[in-house]
Amino acid sequence: MYDRQIHRARVVSSVAATLISLACGTNYVYSAWAPQFADKLHLTTTDSNWIGLAGNLGMYSMGVPIGLFIDHRGPRPAVIVGSLLLGLGYFPFSSAYENASGSVPLMCFFSYLTGLGGCMAFAASVKTSALNWPHHRGTATAFPLAAFGLSAFFFSLTGSVFFPGDTSAFLMLLAVGTFGMTFLGFFFLGVFPHTSYHAVPSPSRLSDSQQLRRTSSEDAKAPRRVRGLPNAEPGMSPTTYTTPATLTQGMGGAEAGLPEPSTPQNGSTVHENDVEAARPSSITDDSEDIDETSSLMSKASSLPGDVLVQSSVDMDRSHRVDIRGWRLLCNIDFWQMFAIMGILAGIGLMTINNIGHDVIALWKTYDDSVDSAFLIQRQQMHVSILSIGSFLGRLLSGVGSDFLVKVLKASRAWCLVVASFVFCIAQVCALNTTNPHFLGFVSGLSGLGYGFLFGVFPSIVAETFGIHGLSQNWGFMTLSPVISGNIFNLFYGAVYDSHSIKGENDEFFCPDGLDCYKNAYFVTLGACGLGLVVTLSTIRHQYRQRLKEEGKGPAED
């Protein structure tokens, strides 16, 4: 009976985690309301891009600190803080739109809060799912990961159905929806540790001979020390054993954050688990499956944000190699991959943040009779296409990378070549699309390439630099889109503004159609070529390194 109740609670917690994740990816719906918001407040396209970039900064830049916070406090506090930040971020946008006034720096600050709030709640929801289902982590984390990827689709579809053409109501939907979904999910989210110990039944009090009995599955395992925390939420203060080699690192990451893997017994660190909360007093949890601050990488792993490390990672190499910290910054592979991530993610973010401006520029030239409600619906449609494309890209990259490794015995990095080609095709489409009915190729291919990139990149990082330092390594890697995203988005804004004029109501608009943004896509097309060259160079370099390692025997850590 007790096990059945715990199983039901885990299922409910997973549903709550999925609901929370569905509210956390709303940064990608920005282009569905940004053009109307800019018109109402008489902002330039560059001003609008600054606001969007602040949201991306909140999502990408704070993964490592947020991971450490979740590791020390557990997932639930992060969810409630994230819920408040999402509400505090979106409500001022709704108010500013209603009053047709607002400071750009202040709007940037509130946009940053939305990104930070989404990052916190999402990282917590994925970690909870992974800990509740330690033997099915790939499946368990697939649900919140998919929900995050489909968040923009969910909100844009909801807005187009219930509030067609009403930007004010849509902003209120984002404010109430993101806050309400995360706040509601908080009450059902929890970690329910698995137990490997059973009390010996007795009608009387336990005597010295009536001690907890180890199950047969545990007999073969080395005994572990357990220190109970009877008044603590499971896993808030884990006991950590550290060998002289290294210190234990916390969870980090971005597209939101990555869990830190536990090191095997011949490695540098071992995480023990303190779980003695929400359990009968006669049951002590000492299993490997553990608590809110335990490793998420011992089985098939989960990565909060737009990413998932598949269980088919080259575990032999990923456990032999351990490159992090200053050694990482001195490694040429890191800078090559940092450049690839920055170039390709920046290309994707430019279209994600500005597809709404593309829609307006093309439709105003193609048919000047279209009204604002029609344009809003078209923007929301393209945001939905981007979201679905990103979701499919993640799925395809996972299957494709497994096929490369298992069947073709090739490097996963070839998936980055595919992503580069997809982005190239998307840029060519953007440069030649004058009929807005075909703009879906631009948004769909951009979403597909973006999903392909983030679907496979963490696995490549783990295999290249080792799985033990994946948290901090991925945290460093996701700083790259912050830099490149700023460059590409601000350049797009400058190009668009150079073709824009003031209308009768002091709003800015561009009457030049494709020419409004064409030069920006010429630059991103060139960046695609550069990304392809760097990717091929990285594959060649890693191939030579592997041959060198095989010739000299196993690498020494």
C-alpha cells in the first residue's frame, strides 16, 4: 500500500513538473508580441531587440548559480522563486502596453526576470523528474523537456484561439499563465526517494535484535554511511565525500542548467545521500536513487533547458577523460566548440527573436490592406512553427546521433554539420522569400536547426571533456549564445531601423519588404559557412586525437 501511494505521488509530481516546464519556455514566444509592443511604445527595432536579448540573458547566463541553489535548497524553493519572477516580469509588460509608456532599460530588467524565472523553475522540474524515476530518467525527463520546447507553441496557440489580435490580453495571458502554472505545480512537485531497506515487523518496540535488514539486492554493495535529516526536505544538505583529487561540483547549465554526475568509486568524488524525511521512522533510505541533491547522471541523464544527454554517450571515454576549470579554458577543443555553439545558436536566436518583424515587413508590402489582428495571428503561427520545429529537431538529433555512433561508428559532431546545413537552407530561404505565404520555410527550418543543435551538443560536450565535469563545462558553453545572440540580434535591429520611417502615429515601420532585413540574413548565411568550416575542423581534430589515444593506450586523467 505504501509503495503504491509513493508511486502515485511520483506520477503526480511528474505531471506537475511537465506543467511547470510548459510555462518556462515563453522567451521563445517573444516575437509574437514584440512588434506590437514596440509600435505601442514607439520603440525602434533595436530597442525591441535589447528587450528580447535581456530575456535570453536571464535564461542562458545564470545556469550554474541556479544549479548550485537547487542542489543546496532542493527543487521546490527554486520553483516558487521562479514563479514569482515570471509574474513580476510579465505583469509590467502588460501594464506598459496598456499605458503606452515604459522605459527601455526598465523593460530590459523585467525581461531578464522572465528569463531567470523560467530558468529556475525549469531546472527544478527536470531535476525532480530525474530523481523520482532513477531507472527511467530518459523517459521521465522527456516530458518536461518536450513541454519546454512546446511552450511557445502552447501560448501562441492559446492566444490565437482565445484572444485573436489582442496583444494586451495576450500579455496578460503570459503573466497569469506563467505565474499560475508554476505556482500550481509547486504544490504537487516533490521528490519521493526509493528505499532499499525494510523494517522487521514487530508488535512491540524495536529491540537490539530487531534492526533494519538489508535486502538481497543491497548485500553485494559496499556499506554506506547515512546521516538522517529528520526535519529537512529530502536532499537539501547532502553528505559529500571528497578525495584529494577534486572537490565536488554542483549542478549548472542553462537552456537552463545541467545536473552534475556522480563519480565512480575510482573517480574523484562520491556523493552520498541524506534522506530521512517524509518517511516512516523505521525506514532509512540508503539507496543509489536518492534525493533532491544527488547526481542525475548515474543512469540515462536529463538536462534542463533545450537539451538532453542520451544514455548512449561514449561512457568509456567520458569516464576516462575529466577536463574542466582552467584546463578546459586552455583546451583547443573547448574554444572550437564554443565558437560552433555561438555561431549556430546566434543564427537561430536572430530568427526566433525577429520572425515577427519578418512577418510584418513582408505582409505590409505584399498586401497593404491587412490589419493588425491578421498580422498578430500570423506572428503567432510562425512562433508555433518555430516551436514545433525545435521540438522535432531535438528528437531527430537524438536518434540521428545514436545512428552515427552505433551504426556508422562516426562522431556525434556530424549532427552539427547537419544543423549547419539546415541553418544555411533557412538563410537562403529568408533571402529569397518575398511571398509571406512561404515564410514558414524560414521559421520551420530555423526551429529545426536550433533543436538539432541543442539536442546533441551536451552529449558531445560530455564525450569530449568527460561526464564528471559536465555541469560546469556546459555552463561555460552556454555563455556563447549570450555573446553571439547579442551581436546578431542587434545587427538585425540596426539593418531594420535603417530602412524604417515614422508613421502618422509616430510608430516606426519599414515599407521595403524583404530589403528591410535582407542584409542581416546575408551576414548569417556567411556565419553558417564559417560554422560549417569550424565544425569540420573540429571533427578532423577530434578524429586525430582519438587515433593518437588509441595508439598510446588509455588516456591518463
